[in-house]
Amino acid sequence: MTSGRPVALVTGANKGIGFAITRDLCRKFSGDVVLTARDESRGHTAVQKLQAEGLSPRFYQLDIDDPQSIHALRDFLLKEYGGLDVLVNNAGIAFKGFPHSVVK
């Protein structure tokens, strides 16, 4: 059964730009906002900071480099909301062994 509410999701939202976007969405978006982070502890800490500001984001652990984590998020969104309305893809992946000289 879906909630019928619109949902926005921000990846990599436990700090920096993702955190700021999540804060603004919580203030302005007329639906649920899901904060995702690879590290569960950091994600919960970010949610607690926003809750201290009177905001109500939801948390979901997401590792964008893990297909099982991605599929679990998809299943959660389909079950809870019937899909996804807004995606802010802020998460990144560090490539091990990628030559720094290529990125300038």
C-alpha cells in the first residue's frame, strides 16, 4: 500500500551540498523527503540535525556502488510511494587507481 504522498530523494545527503538540498526540500517540498547516505551512522546523524531544526526527513541507507543496495531502495520506494517523484543525484564514487593527472 502506497502513501499517496509525493517523495523526493537526495543521494549522498549526509553532508555538504546534499545536506543543504535536503534541508531546503524539507522546508519547501510538499511531500516526503528521503535523505540517503552510504554510512548509516552519518545518515542518522544528519537526520537528527535536521530534526533539531524542526524538519522531518526520512533516512534510507544507500550505497550507489552496490546493486543490492540500489534494488532495496527501489523496492522501498515502490512499496511506500509507488515510485519516485524527485531525484537529486548528489552521491559520487571514488575510482581507486584512477590517475589524478587525467582530472584537471
